Amino acid sequence: MTTLPAADAPIPIFTTLQDLYGSVTTALKHAERWDELAREFEIKFGHKPTYIARAPGRVNSHTTGEHIDYAHFGVFPAAIEHDILIACAPQSMSTTITHTSTNQPGSVVAENLHTRYTRQVFTPTRRHTVGDDVLQGAVRVAPWHLDIDKSELRWESYVKAGYYGVLNHFFTPSSASPVPVPVEILVTGNVPAGSGLSSSAAMVVSSTLAFLAINGIFDGEDAPTKGELVNIAMENEKRVGVNSGGMDQSASVIALPGSALYVSFAPSLHAEPIVLPRNAVLVCANSLVISNKAENARHQYNLRVVETLGAARVLSNYLNLEVDSTDGKTTKRHLVTLREVLARKGNFYRDEQDAQQEDLTQLRKGLEDMLKGKVLDYLLPRIEGRTGVTLDEMIYMSGMDKTEFMEVYLSWVDVETTHFELYLRAKHVFEEALRVLQFREVCSAGGESKLQTLGKLMNDSHESCDKQFDCSHSKVNDLVQVARSFSEMETGRGKGKVYGSRVTGAGWGGCIVCLVHREDVDAFIVHVKKRYAPYEGMSEEDLANWVFATEPGMGACG
Ligand code: NG1
Ligand code: MG
């Protein structure tokens, strides 16, 4: 078993398209996009780009790992070949002439090849009075400021989010770096937006890389490692208003071709490539319901973050766990995760803090004990017939006073609800975390004959996402049914071999991922295209964007 030192490996410098995309055929398919980007850059800005940064989307390759990254449980994603490319160069004289406001330190002229997204020009400002920038309870000083509109999701917000991190990590008052250079960038991408394939993380990661490269940081002494880039990209994504975990950014940065990644977040970020069985192919199909992070999905997502953190706080109170720190006079409350509650309850938290990596045997036993026992019942309301609790009930169960609870748990996030499903959400998280370990074990043992087992784990994950985490959608469920019905079809080699299907990504729309036997992939794709009602009347060319097989691809590079 090889262990990838996620936190230490350098970000690779792109060599050939074949290294990036795996096979010659796939590389050729993408070569035209790279050429077009460079050509268009020259047309728009009058000179060639200096760098092209690339970051892929991700699919949650396996069974599960949905909505558990922000509870700090390990996940099992893979990068897909679909990616975001950003060509960039320092601003030229011609830009200064056409845009008088530019050519100031760090100013940006951003264009997108997609005609829907218009040209944006913006300049970061230095804060004269150093302001506090609150990130999930952790206070961080931000000397640079960029306006990021969180009320609607604009394409340039992701570019800005990536840039913000670069500015505030590498152009600090104490750093030796000079001011950032004025930049021109051109963006193109083929990761479908709002589809659970993590287009947002791909945008943020590629933007972070582009600004690192153009400022000479990417190949300079201060170059961040892959692990550092993941951490910066995670913080950056929060600036768009989604308090996401680190799964997408890890996959987008660290992924290696041909394998999925087991990524763990405790005690620190760690990634290990795991090869999927040779005959297991993942097919994505898009429900065509946009999972709109600016509207419903963002509120739902942030609410799930609060529900899982709230559940962890309530459990730590019930179990009397020492999760806060004190100087003898005042107590400092921390945002405890469900992963930490499990480790403290199972008495392996302290060992973990000294270890490089988590102990999977201990973790598995902890999860099994938690799910067997009665502890989770404490999250239920005392009133028969309800599963969720009110805000006041949650606060009472947390053992904290109201002002303190509101400050620590709700001041940094927008959630609009009076009702919190602590029990169902926590149960999903623990079960899902266990499924990830089971899936990982089967793959590590060379799971060729175990495709059924893997498929069952995926199906169970979907049920739990739908019923307990409430993050599916009726159309997504229809598409899952269409996919599963392939197993009733005669293919000439027996019944269709689809083993499992489930929603992938945040949910509330977006894509499903299906585990299909390699020899049945083409027939399966035809089956889904023909039977999912919203695809009716679409051209083959359009359908190819909505239903496709993916091979695990390579992570970000510059
Ligand atoms: P998508 O839907 O791909 O954006 C989101 C989160 C992940 C993870 C999944 C659910 C972001 C950037 N990413 O993924 O961290 O929590 O949902 O498993 O919001
Ligand atoms: Mg996303």
C-alpha cells in the first residue's frame, strides 16, 4: 500500500496532455480546448498567455462519503477529466490603454470563453485599518480586500475567491513579496455547473493556481505543497458563502490518474490513492435539475453543516466530553465535529493527535459501537412523533447559554430555519463514514468479485442521502430508478450489469454516479439516455454532456 504524502508533494508542472488525461484518445479530445484557449487569449489581449492553470472536477467515486467531509470523516473521491483551464499573463500596454482603471497593483481583467459570462475588471484594495475576517469561528487578519457578492453566484466570484487567498497568504505586510502584478486571464471549463461535480472547487483551485503562477510563487521558494494548496482553496471557497468540507479541493488538487483517493482530515489532511476494481466503471448522469448554490442549495448545505455541528455539540454535552479549553477562569468553546466526538468517546482522540495518520481499525470499531449503542437516541426530541428539534431545544441540549450558542454556532452562517434534524443527520454521517471504510476495504483487497458489494454500499448511501440527509430530489430519484432498471434488461450477455447508483455531490439536483461493469458501459449509457424522460428530444451531442463514463483523472497542475 503506497501512502501519498498529501501535505508534502509539490504541485506538478504540466508536461504532456497524455499525462494529464490518461489516454492518448482523451488527450487528443482535450488538445483542441487548450489550443483554442491560447488562440482566443491572443485575440482578446494581443499577446500569448504566460501560463495555463488547470483543475479538474470530482465525482465521489465510491459508495459514499457524501456530506461527511465537514464532519471530518474520510471520503473517497476521484477527479474527473472535465476541468477548468485558466490562461493568464501580466497585463500589457494595450490593456492599460483600453482600461484606464487597470494596471494598478494586482488589478485583474477577467474574461470567460463562455459568451454568457461577461468581461470583469476588478482591483483588490489594501485595508488601511486591519479588519477582522471571521472564518468559521477562527479570526484571521485580512490585509487585502476584494468584494465578493454572495447574494448571487457570479462566475468571477470564484476567480476572486481564489485570488483572495493568494493575496492574503502571500502578500502579507510581513512577507518579503512585492505587490501583486496586474493580470489578464481567460477562463474556459467543461465541468457542468450546479451538477454535484464540483465545478466550484475546480474554479477556485485553478484560479488560486493561476494567481500563484503569474506572481512567480508557484515555482518560487514559497511554493505551497499540494496539502497547503488544498487548505488555501478550502478557505477560499468559504468566501463564496458555502461552508464546505475539503473533499472537492483535495480531489481536484491531489488526484492521480487511475485511482480514487481516500482522503482523511483528522488528525490532519492525508490522502492515499486506492485503485478501483478493473471492471468497475463509473458513469455519471445529470438529472438536469440545477443544484443552485446561490439559492436553495446553499441554505440547505449550510444548514446541514450547522445540524451536524449542533449534533456533535449536543452529544459531547451528553457524553461529558472535554471539547472546550479553559484558562481556569473562562471557557473557550470550540466547534467540535462528529468525528472528534467519536474519537473522544472511543478514547482514541489523544493517540490520534500524536499520530501522522488515522487508525482505521479503531475508527471502524468506534463507528460500529456508536451505531449499535443508544447514544444517538439522545439527539431525538422528547416529544413522540417528531425527529427534529427546535432551536431552543437544541440550545438546551447543548448545555450552552443562548448568547454563547448563537455566537459560536450561528453567527457566521446564513440559515433560515427553526427546525434542526440532529438525529437523522448524525445517523447518516456515522453510517456513511462506515460505508466509506467498507468500500475502501473491498477495493484495497482487490474487489473484482465484489462489485455487488460495492454497488450495495452505493445504493444504501443513496437511500440515506434521500431519507436521512434529505439531499436528493424527486428527479434525481427518478434517474436513479432508470439507472437501476438496467439490471432487468437483456444485453445478449445476460442481464445488464449495473451494481449501484446514487446521488453525487451536495445533491438537491445535479448528477448521479453509477457503478457499471466495463463490458456493459455502452449499453448502459444508451439505456439511460433513452429512458430518463427529461432527455427526450435532445440531440446526441447534448446527451453526451449529460451521460458519460469517467476514468479517475489527474489533479491540478500549472
Ligand atoms: P459539490 O456539490 O460538488 O459542490 C459539496 C461540497 C463538498 C461535500 C459535498 C457533499 C462544496 C464546494 N463542496 O460538493 O465539500 O460536502 O457537497 O458530499 O460545497
Ligand atoms: Mg461545488
